Amino acid sequence: MQTYPAVTLKPGKERSIHLKHPWIFSGAIQSVEENIREGDLSEVYSSIGKYLGTGHYHEGSIKVRLITFNRCNIDESFWYQAIQDALTVRKKTGLVDCPNTNVYRLIHGEGDNLPGLIADIYSDCAVIQTHSMGMLRSAEEIGAGLREVYGNRLHSIYLKGADTVSDHDSVLNPERFLLGNKTETEVTENNITFYVNFPEGQKTGFFIDQRENRKLLGFFAKGKKVLNTFSYSGGFSMYALQGGASEVHSVDSSARAENWCMKNAVLNHFNDRHGFFRSDAFDYLKKVNETYDIVVLDPPAFAKHLSAVKNALTGYRNLNTEGIKKVRKGGLVFTFSCSQAIDKELFRKVVFQAAAQTNRKVRILYQLSQGPDHPVNIFHPEGEYLKGLVLMAD
Ligand code: SAH
């Protein structure tokens, strides 16, 4: 059995690991073996020398992110098995070899016991996003595992690590192909076609986490006039159009989002009922004189860190106030937050405050989250990052 440099905890600090929480904070650590480097694999021990788990070591407040609680070699066969396990879960949710959907998240960090690793499947392409130096250094082996599990069903594997691993060692070359050479593709989600660009797109190229919520919007859309703010490539817009919306307006400030949203409307033959407005969403909501049957508010994370929560709450409050004002009597607002630092209760409270400012009667019809291919490790509640409410405003 291979050994890795040891990290030893202070007395009593092993409790969270017994509860299978994968993070070890700096305050829990008694000692670290000399010469350990950022991103190295390390073994964690209790103060009395009991093995607790193996994970990647990092500088910063989270010192170790555990990837196993059982002593084993972290080699190609480890990654192969981890990918197989993740695929088994996706198969159970019906997302693999599904006739109307060929895009899904295969590995969702802590939700798959692999902190720092994201892998998304886009038809015959996989995109790996590494959120830690340790995962970036393991990228070759992860790529080999993917090739072995998927065989000739995969044409390309794109590693996308430049945006998400800071201070990286340039020899690691965080943006490259581990197989093939496709930078873009078209995927099908619930029979809707979407163009996805891996290097230029946000995240791995597409917001896969909103699939179930977009589907719900489609269900309500028949004959409705819909406003989709922060539209990106038009995820919610295309579902509304497929659901029979009479008219859909997409709003986003980015030129790429405009390009891709228009492209998707054409690919699905929806362009005659679709209009795109390149604008700041707050400005659009303030200036527009029209009202809508359904308004979607899906902004980027306003609070990326705890320190940004206060300003973020003001942003969410203002956005929701303006969004609710733009909806017709009896209409719906699909409102979301993907800020990890703002939990479900806090988001609901801020939407409550926004509703109070509009003087309208507002009810919650649905409480939404991310899809089942973005599982939440129950011992790591921080993984439940996407929160959504469907409001009805009278
Ligand atoms: N709902 C989308 C994902 C939204 S991502 C989907 O289902 O695919 C957030 C989007 O907000 C990005 O496309 C980004 O360009 C856009 N954005 C960020 N700040 C903005 C602003 N102030 N006004 C309008 N769009 C903005």
C-alpha cells in the first residue's frame, strides 16, 4: 500500500470526519509532515494515530479535502471506480442513455465524495472542471478513468481549470484536451437543442443544474408572455417557447450570451416568438413599460464569499422587488439564488422583504433546488447551493 504524507489532528477534532464531512480546517490540525506541497495527497490521522481518511492538501482555511475514508491507493483504479460509482447514480436517475437528454453532470464535487472535481457530460464530450490544485494534479488519471468507463462513447475530454484554480503552476497546463479536440457541441435536453461552448462558456459551458426548474417553467408557459432575465444561452427561454409561450424576451448583459441565445432560438425554430435584449437586467426591469405573465430571475452568485453577503442581500431584494412589479395579476415569478453563502432561509427572507415592498399578495407555489445529478452530501449541507422559489403575485 502506498503511503502519503501525514496530517495529524488535535485531540477531539476527528468528530466531523466520523460524520463523513470531507473538509479539515486549519484550526483542527496539530501537525503536518514536512515538505508537503499544495495539492499533494495526504493521510489524515487522529491525535492518537488512528487513520481517518486520504485527501488533497491545500494552503488556506480548508487544509485537506478528503476523497476517501478508507485507506487505499489513489491511482487509476481508484479514479475508475469513483467514476463508475458516479455513473451508477446517474443511471438510477434515468439520465444516462436517455432518448431525449444527453447532457448531465457526472461528478458533483462533495456530492460524489470528490471535493474540488466537476465533470459534465455533453453528448460525446466530457468537460472536467478542477476547483483545487490537488484535482488539477490528478487530471491525467481522472481523464484515463473517464476514457476507460465510457470507451468509444467519448470523443473529447476538455480540462477546464484555468478559471477555477488560482496560482497554478504553469507546467500543469490547466486548459487542455485529455482526449479529442472538440471545443463546442450541440446537446439535447428534454428534446430541446442547445449549443454549448466549453472554453468560452460559463462553468463548463451550460447551467445543467437548472434542468428540472426549466422544465417546470415550460409546463406553465402555454400562451404566456415570458421575461427571462440573466438568460445566458436561453435555457429558460427555450423551455418557455417549447411549452407554447406566445412571446419570450431574454435579457443578458453579455455579448456571448446574446449570440448563443439567438443561435439556440434558431436551432429550435423558435425565433419568431423570441426577442433578445442586451442590457443590465436591473436597468431593463426599471425601464421596461411592459408587464409579463411569467418573470424569471436567475442572476449570477451575488455573494461568492461570506463577506459579500450584506451587499448581495440588497441586490437580491431590489431585483425581486422589480421582478414582482413586472408580473401581471396572477402571474408567476421564478426566482433563484446560487450563492452558497446565502442559505434557503435567508434567501426566502430576502424575497419576503422584496414582496412586502411591492404591496402585492404573494404566495410560494414551489420551492426548488438543483437537479438529482447535483446531489448534496447530507454531511456537507454547503453543497445545496441552488435555491429557487416560484411565486404567484396577485
Ligand atoms: N438562467 C441561465 C443561467 C444564468 S447565468 C440558464 O439557465 O442557463 C447568469 C447570467 O447573468 C450570465 O449569462 C451573465 O452574463 C448574466 N449577467 C451577469 N450580470 C448581469 C447583469 N447585471 N445584467 C444582465 N445579465 C447579467
